[in-house]
Amino acid sequence: MTDEELITQKIAEIAATADQYPAVVIIHHVPTQTVRYLSEWGLRLLGATLEQLTALGPQFSPTYFNAVESDEYMARVFGLMYENGIPDVHTFYQQVRTTEHAGWTMYLTAMRRFLVNAHGAPLLVMGMAVPLHPDNHFATKVAHLLEDNAFLRQHAANFALLTTRERQVLAQVARGHSSADIAAALHISVETVDTHRRNLRHKLHVSTAFELVRFARAFDLI
């Protein structure tokens, strides 16, 4: 049996019952990173046909999912499919843009290697995704974590420019301490503290105390 015949047979087995599952079912072709199957629920959510999704190839994920996140986890998932001794299931959160809601909808997705050929090379990876209700407390926490992660990615290079002393001053500023308080705590002059404050605003491209606090929280200074 050829690889394509194996793929067709395996997908048919899943498609026979997939619409009964309480989750969206998706199957990717590993070598080309293309969608080969999506259950009816998933097609309705994305407002697309399977042919349209397959034609997107590797651009499927950044088209419908948060591109920054999908670039990382999908590359990792496809890469893991070629490794031996990997865990059976990989789970992660996804932000998906669907036809049901404006903005992003949070999904919990589990994926596993689904089919290999006679030589052990991966052919298919299958995923199952369930939406997290936006009013769910856990979904809100996950959304905040993803927002923080995006902030870290966006500003990591600027934060890396800060000296050790500037980070110490940033932590003190974020706690609401005055320049005089910071000077006393760090055993430096008030003028030096004010210089560090100016450097922080310049290096981090911020103008308000609120923005400085967000940097301090995001990078675990407070």
C-alpha cells in the first residue's frame, strides 16, 4: 500500500465518526504541513471548505490562528513528529479567529502523531480542539498569560538593554517609591536615580508610570 493509500484509509476511519466528537478534529499531512481533514464543526467555525484550507499549505495556521503563537508551537509540533521517544500527546492553547465571535476565541488543543509509513517516517498528525467559554474564569487567566507572553516577545530586546542598576530602579519605581526613597535604598544620589528614570523611559520607549509597571511585572521584577 502506498503512503497516499494509507493516508486516505486512515482519514476515512476518523471521518466516519469525527462529527460525533465533542471537539474539532483536524489532521495535518506532516511532510507538507497541509490540512488533509477538518471535521464539519471546524469547517463551519472557519467558514471555509477543506479544499480552501488545504490550498493554504503551511499558511493555514497563521491565517486562522494568532500568528506569533502559531509560528512557535506548530513548528515545534511538526518538528517533534520526526523524533523518537516523544510524548504521545502534545497540548497547548490556541487563539483562533472564527465566524462565531469577533476577536480571538481560546481553544485547548491536543495533538499526536497519527500515522507513519513503512519506514517509520511520520505522515499524519491529528489534533482535537475544544473551545474555552469566554466567561470561564480559567479562559480569562489563559488569555492574560498569552497577552503577557506576547508582551515579553515584543519587548524582550528593549528590556535586554537595561543595566542591572536600571532594573533595580525599575523595580523600585514599579512599587511606587519616590526618587528619594530609591536613592536611599540603593545608596545613590537622587540625581542618579532621576538619570536612571530618564534612561528607562528612553530605552523602553515609554512615557508613563503605568507602562513602567507593566514592564516590571512582565519581566518578574516585582
